[in-house]
Amino acid sequence: MKNYRIAAIPGDGIGKEVIAAGTEVLSCLAQRDGGFEITFDHFDWGSDYYKQHGIMMPADGRSQIENHDAIYFGAVGAPDVPDHVTLWGLRLAICQPFDQYANVRPTRILPGIQGPLRNVKEGDLDWVIVRENSEGEYAGQGGRSHVGLPEEVATEVSIFTRAGVTRIMRFAFELAQSRPRKKLTVVTKSNAQRNGMVMWDEIAAEVAREYPDVEWDKMLVDAMTMRMTLKPQSIDTIVATNLHADILSDLAAALAGSLGIAPTANLNPERKFPSMFEPIHGSAFDITGQGIANPVATFWSAVMMLEHLGEQHAADRLMRAIERVTANPDLHSPDLGGKATTREVTDAVLEAIKGDNS
Ligand code: NAD
Ligand code: MN
């Protein structure tokens, strides 16, 4: 029997709460399926680790997880540690060296959930956002001079490479091609950003020729926010830069009902390194410790992890369980306007898995 070894990194805040729920659900699912086993190795890396050791993860941290089948990640961020330290010290310290360049973010209105848009219901909003995850605006390039002085100058340099843009574009076209509507929107800001973004547009047109059956169009990122809110039905697959897609995907999550349901996969498509699965949201210290974090995003991320591992049957079973639970407003957590706790939502998903006989 297959035994998957998963590195669980809960991180900070509600990351710990939702990963605890997620590992419980995955273990139950493996038992119910009977065709595979899952072993979790837990890593206590994050802001508490940082306060003790001055680093977010041990120096040999990456080699401790590089042979795992996948990484199941919570969130990082603490009120008393700068965000750029937590982000670069842990999440990006994993994503970048493991070359997880394709960040995939599905968004759908799940059954029973009411998004904020009038007259937009289940089926009207069914998108996948592909975020370039290795370069662009988050390449970490730039610097500051004359810090704190009136003449201070800071630069934040975006890096776009032909190889990097071509591979994410191919990935996005492939993904669009695999979806029923076969539509792709390439998002840039090539009017104001006249170097990297113009190259994006050119490469999009080149790669598009390899996928004649994919219907594609281009959109500036500011106009895209309007289209997402006013004509959600017109969108299918989206590809955008690291920064643009980061912003668009929080908007997408809100339009689908809550950040608390939005999942993501950081993929190394070549499978040379492990891929990482996580909720889009952060550590949410405003609700940490209250037991009300919505675990659905973390469960949906587990669906993506199972698909990546090739366990489609279990992935489908988990997605059915999630949808059965969201369909019941009594099982909505406060971010969805309900009263259910993390424990109650998790128990309901566990019940739905156990009772699913297909
Ligand atoms: P956040 O995602 O943590 O929270 C935004 C809002 O959404 C908060 O009101 C929060 O309570 C709510 N929310 C988020 N997830 C929820 C869930 N599962 N259930 C219910 N409500 C939920 O973003 P923020 O407040 O901007 O950032 C808090 C910290 O998280 C910061 O330190 C930030 O840097 C970090 N962060 C980390 C990641 C990551 O690890 N991938 C992503 C975003 C933010
Ligand atoms: Mn984000």
C-alpha cells in the first residue's frame, strides 16, 4: 500500500488550528479510502521558533523536508515579528528553492455560500488563478540608501525572465485547455509597466500559438478587478504576475464568500521538489485562539494535495464532504455569517467522509 509522507508545517496563529483540523481529516480520509496511508511529520517552524532561535526554520530545514511527498502548510505571521521576516524566513524560503513556480488558486462559490455579489450564484463564478510564484515583483531585488534621512531612496525591482514567463504561460494554457470552457485571460499592466509586462504580452501571444483550442484574451489588472466584480461569468482561467495575482486572488476569495475557504497549491510541476499546499489566508491573529477559524480553505488545499499525489478518488470524496457541509448554513463559521466553530465544521466533514459510500 502506498504510504505518503507529508511534512506538516502549521506555522503561526490560526495556521496551527486549521492544520490540526486538516491532518485529522486527511487521516480519516486515508482510513476510509483504504488504498493508501498518510504519515505526517510535524515541524514547529514559525514565529515562536524565531523568538527562540533568531531564525524561522533551522538552517538544514529544507533538507529535512525535501524528500517528503508534499508539504501541508498553515500560515505565518505574528504581531511582534515583522511580516517580511516571517514571509521570507519561512514561506518564501520553501517556495523559492523548491522552485514552486506555479501557484494555483481555484475559486468557486460553494453550495450554500452566498457571495457578496448580487445575482451571482453557484456556477456563475468558477475560476482558477495561476500566479507566477518565483520571480516578478517578489524577486527580492532592490535596496535602500540614506535610510531614515530626508533624501532616502528605496527601489523594489521586478525581475521577469523569458524562461520564467514562458513556463508559467505554458502551465496556464495547459490548465485552461484541461477545463471545460478552455478560456484564459492574461493579466498584465503593460500600459504603465513597459518592460517586463510588454514581454509578458509578447510571450503570451507566442505560447498561445501552441494551444489553438484555448480562447484567450488580455486584460490590464485594474480593469480586471472590475470585470471580476461585474462580469464574473466571463472569466475562466487567469494568469498573472506574482503581485497582481496575489491581489486578484484575495479579491476572488472575497467574491466567493470568504478568505476562509480559499485554497492554494504551490507546485513544482516537474516534481523535482515537493509541492506545498496551504490556505490563502494568513495567521489571522485577530481570531487566533477563539476556535472559530474556518478550516474549509485548509481542507480544500488537502483536496489539491490528494490530486497532486494521484489520489483522485479520495480527493473527490473530500470535496463532496466539504460541499455537503457548506451547503448547511448551520455549519458556517463566523466569516461566512454563521456561528459554527472550527471543531463543529471539522466534525461535520469527518461525518460526511465516513458516511460517503461512493
Ligand atoms: P489574514 O488572512 O490573516 O486575515 C485577514 C482577515 O480574514 C482577518 O480578519 C481574519 O480574521 C480573516 N480570516 C483569515 N482567514 C480566516 C479563516 N480561516 N477563518 C475566518 N476568518 C479568517 O491576513 P492579515 O490580517 O492581513 O495578516 C495577518 C498575518 O498573516 C500577517 O502577519 C501577514 O503577514 C500574515 N499572512 C501570511 C500569509 C501566509 O502565510 N501565506 C498570507 C497572508 C497574510
Ligand atoms: Mn496574499
